[in-house]
Amino acid sequence: MRSWALVVPRARAEEIRRRLLDRDLLQKHLRIASEGETVLLPIRRQVEMGFPTAEKDFAEGFTAIRSYRDVVEVPVAARSSLPSSFDVVGDIAVIKIPETLREHRRAIGTAILRWNPSLKVVLEDRGVKGVHRIRELDAIAGERRTTTIHREHGLRYRVDLSQAYFSPRLASERKRIADLVREGERVADPFAGVGPYSILIAKRRRPREIVASDANPVAVRFLRANVAANRAERITVLEGDARAVLKRVAPVDRVILDLPHSAMDYLPPAFGALADEGTVHLYAILERAEESERGDVVKALAEKAGFLVRGLAHHHVRAYSPTKYHTAFDVTVARA
């Protein structure tokens, strides 16, 4: 591969190599070469370091790439702002890019594909918007599509990230909830999306019935397809507003309110849908200091609905921001 080279004396080659690494100028994927008593160090561009430069041919060599940040081509001053992580859904990477780096977003996308050849698409996540929690996405590298097949806990989900919300970061939480479901329960999942909670429960446990619903008609279409593709039995799929669905399907033993930004609005209808005893799994985005107060509100709403709170536990599902957490509350109640 043709590249610019810094031609340095052999005695100083290691010293200069380290300086180039520190300045992110060394082409780490190319093998260092030599000519006589000089060493040819492959560099990203011509640079003034007191040594001659020349264009040379280099062999490509294997370098352990631990992160896309090892190969991304952005100015040195911008490297500290590079995102440290991103979501992988099937063969699609979904990354949030700071405004200060938006001019380099295509370089970031290209680096991600180079780092992980199994990925075929890189989408920039511009945030979740609208009543159906749809991500605003821009394709920045690879194929121009938003559909993929995602595998989780041995199950396959077809998703369209531009049409129905899906987060791979909740895989462990979905398994935790599924493990809590007892044989013979009726479960309501009114924000089912493409079905990851409901289908996992149906395949791993023995519920009497799971009512999986969503207000987003596109999500419901994918939900029906995923139920069929995974041969998940005992799932009833509905389309509609969560309040109306909960009222229609009552009584149930368990309700999953996986809508963290507004789940509290649906807590009274969830309590109203429970049988004489049951559990609601409630999610919220909270500061740590807000969790105790939120627990008190949950208790008050349960009592207003005619229940005694038999158990109220919470834990952090994941960090949402430097100061906030995606928090799960497990509320177990019985009729007073």
C-alpha cells in the first residue's frame, strides 16, 4: 500500500515511532520497513520532524484493533470527544455523535465498519421522538437500510429501527422479568414493540396467556411476524392505546410498563387491570435522589386503587446519563 514515510536513522527509529504514536500520525496497519541504515515509518501525512519524507510502498500487517477509535481518522484534538460505545442491533451499529464531531460522522462510520466487518450499516442516532418513541436516524456508512434481524437469548427479531423502537441494552432486564413469571400467569405487555419481552416469556416460561400490544401499527406488524417466526405460543397480539388494552384484558397477574419516560401515566390503569394480587414492572429515568420519592408516589397510587403494597423493590437497569439512571420498580400488591 502506498503511503507517506518518515525516513529516520535506525538508531532513532523507536524514539520517533513513539512520538508519531503519541501524535496519532503513525499508520499502525502498515508494516514498518527499512532501507540500509534507515527505517521507513508509514505516516498519515507529510510532517516536519527534522527528517526527510518520501512516498513508499508498504505491506499491510495485522494490528490488534480494540476499538473503532484505533482506526478512525479525525483530528487529534477531536479524539477525546469520540463516543466510547454504541448499540449493535443485528448487523447495524447505532451511534450518538456529539455536535462537535458531526463534520467527522462519515469518518466515524467508516471506522466502525472497518473495526467490525460483520457490521454492514452505521446509523447516527439523533434522538427518540414522537408518541411512538421512534428514533431519528441518518445513515452515515455502509448499506442504506434500517431493517435487520437481531438475535437475543436464542430468539430472532426482525426490526426496523426507523419505524419501531428497539434497544439491545435491555436484554438482561428482559431475561430478569421472564425469569419472574410463574406458570399459569396472565401477563400484559402494553408497550410490546416488536415483542422481545413477550416472546421471551412465551418461550422460556409457561404462562396461561400473554397479551402483547402497542399503539404503533408498524411495531404491531413486526410483533405479529416475530411471534410467528419464533413459534411463540399463548401470545395474543392487539393494537391500541395501553389504557384501553389494559381495561379490555383485565384481570391479569403481571403488567410490564416498559415506557420509562411516561410509564407513571399508565400506572393507575395497570393497577386497575390486576387481579386480586399481582405485580407491575414500572420503568423510569431518574436521578438517584428521586428514587425514594418515586417509590412513595407508587405506594400512594396503589393504595388509591385499593391495594396493599406487599413488595416494592427497585434497581438500576443501566446508566442513562452521567447523573440519571434507567430504573426498574417491581411493585407487588394485593387487594386490601
